[in-house]
Amino acid sequence: MKDIERYAELLRDLRDMEDDIGLSDYTATEKNIISAIAQLQFKKDSNGYVASKEIKAHELCSDVPNPSYFRALKNLLSRGLLTLPADRKKGLYRIEG
């Protein structure tokens, strides 16, 4: 199988997975942030909250322009996918659910 055909299959599988878990309506930046938080949150021992700086430094988010990054975080919060600690308005995030 040629590389491009394999890539096409992987992309189709990824889109199917995104549909299955409800991520198909999210932007690419939002998906990258969700993925970065998921990886970082998995490594956390305590409360699972991840600092915005850690998320932005992650390889999936490091090239996202700041305005797009913060807009995506705001959208993810408003859609209820991310939460903040009770005593914070920004800066620490975790995936809800």
C-alpha cells in the first residue's frame, strides 16, 4: 500500500473516532488543545488541572497563535468540555468527564 493511501485510511479512521466521541464539531485548534490536556492531565498525580503555560508549550499547541489559542480555550470552557478550579477564572484547566 502506498503511503498516501495509508494516510487516507488513517484520516478516515480518525474522523470516525472523532464522530464516536463527539469531537467532530470542534476546530483543529480545539482538538489539539483537548489532546494536549488529555496527555498532560494523565501525567498529573493530584487534582489533574493543567496550567495554560504547560498546554501552550505542548507540541500540539506550541505553534498555535495566542489569539487562536485563547479563543479555543474560551470555546471549550463555554461548551463544558473543560473546567476550572472553583477558585479560579483562568489559568488551570482539566477535561470534564
